Amino acid sequence: MRADTPEPMIKQLPLLALVLSPLCAGAVPAMAQQDLRNLNDMQKAAMSDDVAYDITEGLVTEVGHRMAGTPDEARARDWAVRRLNALGFANVHVEPFQMPVWVRGKEMAQVTAPVPQDMYITALGTSGSTGDKGIEGEIVYFPNMSQLIAAPAGSLNGKIAFVTHDMRVTQDGSGYGFAGPARWRGPNFAAKAGASAIVIRSIGTDQHRNPHTGGTTFDEGVKHIPAGAISNPDADTLERLVALGQPVRMKLVLTPRDMGMQESGNVIAEVAGSDASLAPIVIACHLDSWDLAPSAFDDAAGCGIVTAAAKRVMDAGQPKRTIRLLWAGAEEVGVFGGAAYGKAHADEPHALAMESDFGADRVWKVDFHLADAALKDEIALALAPLGIERGDAHAHGGADVGAIIEAAKPAVIDLQQDGTRYFDLHHTPDDTMDKVDPAQMAQNVAAWTTVLNIVANHDGAIAPEPMAASGEM
Amino acid sequence: MRADTPEPMIKQLPLLALVLSPLCAGAVPAMAQQDLRNLNDMQKAAMSDDVAYDITEGLVTEVGHRMAGTPDEARARDWAVRRLNALGFANVHVEPFQMPVWVRGKEMAQVTAPVPQDMYITALGTSGSTGDKGIEGEIVYFPNMSQLIAAPAGSLNGKIAFVTHDMRVTQDGSGYGFAGPARWRGPNFAAKAGASAIVIRSIGTDQHRNPHTGGTTFDEGVKHIPAGAISNPDADTLERLVALGQPVRMKLVLTPRDMGMQESGNVIAEVAGSDASLAPIVIACHLDSWDLAPSAFDDAAGCGIVTAAAKRVMDAGQPKRTIRLLWAGAEEVGVFGGAAYGKAHADEPHALAMESDFGADRVWKVDFHLADAALKDEIALALAPLGIERGDAHAHGGADVGAIIEAAKPAVIDLQQDGTRYFDLHHTPDDTMDKVDPAQMAQNVAAWTTVLNIVANHDGAIAPEPMAASGEM
């Protein structure tokens, strides 16, 4: 350090400690050193936010998993109403809706030939049941979805299909789009070819004995065969067993069941704006989760982040526009909460829709679906000191704001989170509180606070890009 | 690169590719660039070894888990005899012995108050059973073993003890010695204080929903209460629930059972030495495993490493001393195989004992219990180009050679493996083939080949350090 310039270094130290991740070893994407001297006071304060962490920790500890339409999700709504009121939000209420409920039963998989091998399996949402006694059958291996789709009708009669894929880590989560069809549609194609069941390699990027659950959809009239995901190490083992060249047989017990229509609900809360003539901003997360984990990343963290940011804007003085929080119900099992919100609020003006539903790691990029070039520049410039680059993709929002985007045509801004390790945890038992890095979560809050503070106080038009310019949406 | 010195760089490239880990992201300790120009031909060849990997992969794929005294371990012995004969070893045979067998049953844990939370649990070896209906009780939390040891008799009547600890990652594995007592002896002290059961934080350094099993011992006459380990994320949750200040209750179902005395066995194979007057060298690993995983790291890899090295020395020409491979049975549940070997061979001379039972990551240090200073220098100098430093600790060998070391007083050399991630995997479902880094495993083979080639061809005395000098053993 040069003797004539000690001050900037000293001033930086306390904040530097906050933005450097305490978990820089391992798979946690490290926080870069940002140009902290350029943060404004609101951003600096947000970098030591603990509201988002407290909400996340509270949900996972005091509620736990929150499967849509179950008493667990109802407990989560009660908890959310209490917490949102305690934080000082206005108009906190639940908007209930009905949705079909499917619940997990027994789960067991074992290779029985050529040698016994225990497998870790979990049923996919809407999977059929094997019955308590289970089924046994020969494995037919498909190294990719294209081969499974090509399987002729009847070719898998009495067999258990096994489909795998090649999911790689991507920062932007695009690997999910590539590998996901094995889960989303594999069971449908296996059923059409006559399979008595299907096991898939987990849609995930980890190397743990934690299978990844998730939804799957069958075409109308296609039998819901038993469908499960085995963990990636188990899929490796099964592939090696297939490679030995002898018939491979598996015993499966999966006994999920349908519970019919049950009540779920969206939790709404607002920061009331001062100018009723300006359309509100909706910011979303989802309150429900899969049932294998307390689900800190998916999506307690999202609720923590958007809520902490809204509170910071609220506490800084009444904004011009209303900010509406949507803690959606029943996202995982078919986005029923987002659909219910879109239907109920279709005729209300919405200036802007945003969502946080990709974990708690840092925001690295901002994308827009927003007409006002000067406003985009203002936001991008304000985010830059947080290490956030300006992307050139069109913003799409998240699942829970999909219906309202279609109905009310708001602008959209995506604060893209680093997804490098997201699919290690997604829909597994491993989605637990320890995975949340407080420093990266606070950077999310700082980014959301930055954007909300600008847009909620913007009295010019906030409109989506014209169709012709965006070429989509 | 300077134009006048291109050759060394170019020559290094192919070997450099081998020693740089393909898994340098994540928790795998990276291989350093060694001084490859100083490797001898035998070491260079060993750095591309695939025998160790093939043995490991074969055991985990074609046998799977290998719980001592079960038919699975018997299949492993059959596999071992076939493979060792196929590799060209002499005198391949099984030395059977009897040992008490305990097997896992149903396993379930759920917090029932103040809120429901599912927990991932696994029973500890020799745990008692809760019966099929399970038990429920209030948790009494002990943040460390000292507090549990101090619990007065009767103070835990009808309660479930929960003990945790603070296990940290250590390269040399010493964190196990610090945290291990919570598993080894926690159940005994909880039973003495009257607890109806005990759950412990897993003895492990990972953050996955994989509980770590392992043995526990009760004093003579102390009741074998149900004893299980919950995963580290579940222990975090339980600690947070305790911190809420309300009574925490848990339901437990653990139904392990004792199977009485059953047959296990040690598999022996040899490279016959040319000079029958020279005492043999015994190199050990263990063939059995816990039942939660195919157990690549613990200890299929050890068998692969020592066997591949012995074969390289054998293939280089008959050594002077006999090298005896000991693939021990029944290590995990009480080192019954090592004890049986020590008893059966106590009267035979043994020059040197070594063992590999700490995963498949690189050897980073060599320790000696060896009198001949010149021989120690020769070995340490030969290992240095592999990036292996000379330690100043006394070598102790592994569990399976413990009895023969006590009985026959051989010298000991420890090739210390990097244990940075060993206790992420140890005794969990996650001990699977994907964890083995082929480049680091080959470095182990090169290190073992280096040492075996020197000692098996050394016709001077190979003796342990004198008692007075070593102060121990």
C-alpha cells in the first residue's frame, strides 16, 4: 500500500468482508470484488441485509417442506401472513384456489440381476403406482430421449425403460432445457411404447445419492405408468451393469396416490404507492415446494429476496407505484398459483412483473423486456457496481408471473442468478438452509432493491418492448 | 514460452495431462504439478495405471456393498479370488473366520414437535431396535460429548439424547479423532444416563442429506439402545428447532438385528520372492464395506491400489522378498479380519506392514516406523518427484495390520493420502465410483510401486525403530 493513498483501502475493508463469500471453496460460485466505492447508500445497506436470510431460515425451520395442496403448504401460508404483517406490509391476504394433489408413497428400487444393487429412487409427480408388492422387469436402456421417442408401440411391453442424458453445468440454467425432456416427457413416451414403468437418470448436475423429483406430463389417454428418477451415481452403476452385456432386471416399489382437488392459495402483500394513477409492479416467488427437502433454494430464498428488497424500498419512503408481493402457491406441480393470479387479476393494469426463483446465488446479469431505453440504461448503470452485467436476451419473467404477463402485458426485468450449482440441489433432499450463502443472498437483495427503487419511483411510462422489436413474447 | 527453450515444455505435456485432475472444480483436492522429469520409468508407467481403477470399478459394479459376514461379502471374496488369480498372483486363497453379524432394518426419523420435519437417519453398528412401531420422546440436546458424558444416571430417562460436535476438514484425517467419540461412545453414555435412544450429528464433513453410519461400542452390561446418525443438514435443522425454545419431540424407527456368528474371511495372494531367507512384506486393504454404498473409497480403492502396485513390481521381475496381499474381511464392524490374520500368522516373520484405507486421493506425505536411516532416505528421495513430502510422524499402519504389527513387530511405512474430502463420503451412500479421480488414483499406484520396488528388493535388514527412539509402538 502506498503511504499517500491509505484511505480508499481502509474504507473498503468492512464491505469487502461482506461481499467475499465465506464459502469460496467447493461448488459455491465465488463473489467477485465489486467496485464498492460506487455503491449508493441504499445498496451499501442492502449488502448487509439479513431480512431475506431470516425469512428463508424461518420458512425452512418453522415450516419445512411445503407440498402444494397439503396441510404443510397451509401452515406455510399462515406463517407467511404472520411474517408479512410483522414486516409492515399492507393488504396482506390469501387468495385461495383449488388444484389436484398427488402425494408420494413408498419408494424402493433394487437391481436384481445380474447382481443385486440398491438404488436411490424418487417418484416423479403424477407417476402411477406399482402397488405395494411392486413390479419387476427387464431394463431396456435408452442413452437419450431421441431413441426413447423412436421406440415403436408395443416394443417395451412388460419392460422397464431406462433413459439417460448428458446434463452439464451451465451458469444460466440452460442445461435444464436440454436434459429436462427426459423427465418432462420420457414417461409419456415409455408408456406409449408399452413399458410397465420407467426410471430416468436424475435431471441434475450433482454426484450424490439424492434423486431429483419433479413433474412429468402424460398425454391425454396415456396410462400414468410408475415413473421414478434414480440418483446420478446410481444411473452410472446401472449404465455399467448394462455394459456388462447380461440382462439387467430391476424391482420397483412406488406407491404415490392422487388426493383429488384440494385447496392451495397465493399470499399477497403490498407496499401502497402514493400515485394511484400509476400501474403497480408485481414481484413474485413461490411458497410451495417439493416434499423431499425444506427447500431453501427452491424457493424460500426467492420469497426472502423479493420481500427484503420491497421492505427496503418501503422503509426508504413511500414509493410512487404500488409494489405487490406474490408468494405463489402450487408452482412446482403445475403453476396453479400463477394461473390463479393471472386469471383473478387479468383486468388490472400491471406496469412490470419480476420473479426470483433460481436459488440464492449472486445476480450476474440483467435482461429486459422494456421499451424505455433511458430507463434500461439507468437500471443497468445502477446495477453495474454490484458486478451485474447487461445481457442482450429478452426477459421472460418466471413461471408464477407467466399468466399475468400474457394477460396484462407488463414490462419484464430478469435479474439472472448464477445457476452453476442450482441443479446440484434442485428438487432433491439436499435443498437445505446450509446451501444459502448470506453474502450472495445479500447481493441479490441489493440488486432487487436497486431495481425496485428506480421503477417504483418512475412516473414515466413502463411498457414492454413492442412485439416487432422483440420478435417474441 | 521463450523460443530458445521449447523442449522441456513440450516433453512435459502428455504426462502433465495425466497428473492434472480432471475434477479440479469442487471438493476434489487438485494434483500439483510434480517434477515429472525426475520420475523413473517405473513411476512414469504407473502414472497411467488402470489396474487399480479396474479393480475398484469391478468390485463396486459386479459386487456392490459388502457387509461383513453376509452373502454380499462372500460374493466379494469369490470375485477377489477370481480377479487375483487372473492377475497372475500366487497362493491365492481364503482364510475363513467367524464373527458376529449385525444387519440394518427399517430406518425412519421425524421431528413431531414443535413442527413436523423429516430427518434422514441411519443406525449405528450394534444399535438396538426400537421395534417396528418405533418410539417417540423429547430431545435433550448436548452440544458436545463432554456434556453428555457428565449427564447423571437417570437424568435422561424416557428421553432421546441428541449430541453434536464440531467436525472440521483436516488433510490428515485428524478431525475424525476429535469428533469421532460422539459416535464411538456417545450411545454408551446416553444409555448409562437412562436415554431410551440417541441420535448424533453425523461424523462427517459434508453438507448432504446422507447420514454417516459406523460402529459404536457399549460397555459390558450397558443396554444397546437404538442409536442413529442424522445427516448434517438435518442436525442443523434440529439445532435450530431446539433454539426456538419449545420442547422438541422426535419419532424414531430403527429395527436392526443381530444375526449371530457367521463366516467371513481374508483373501490372501502373493508375489513369491526369490530369497526365502528374507522376511516377507504384507500390504493390506479391506474387502468388506458398510452397507449403504458400493464403497469405492472405503475400501475398494485401497485394494485396487496395493494390488496394482504389487503387480507392477511382479511384472518388473521376481523381487527378492515375498509380497503378501491381505484383502481383509470384516474391518468395518470390528477389525475381525485383521485380528484373524494377526493370530494365524503371529509366528511368521514379517519385515514390513503397510495398508491403504483412506480413499483414492493423492499421497501427500510418507511417514516411517523403520530403523534404517539410509533406507528411509532412499524411499523419501524416490517419492519426492511424485509431490510426496517426508513427514516426521511415526507410521502406525492401518487397522487390518494392527494385530500383526503387535504380534510380529515389523517395520511400518504409511503413505498418507489426502483426506480433505474423505469424511464427506465416509460410511455414506455417497461412497460411489464417480468419486474416484483416475489421475490421483494412479499417483497412489506410482507411490506404492516406488516403495514396494525398493523394499521388496532390499536384502538388508528391515526393522522397526527401536522402542526408546520412537517412544511408542
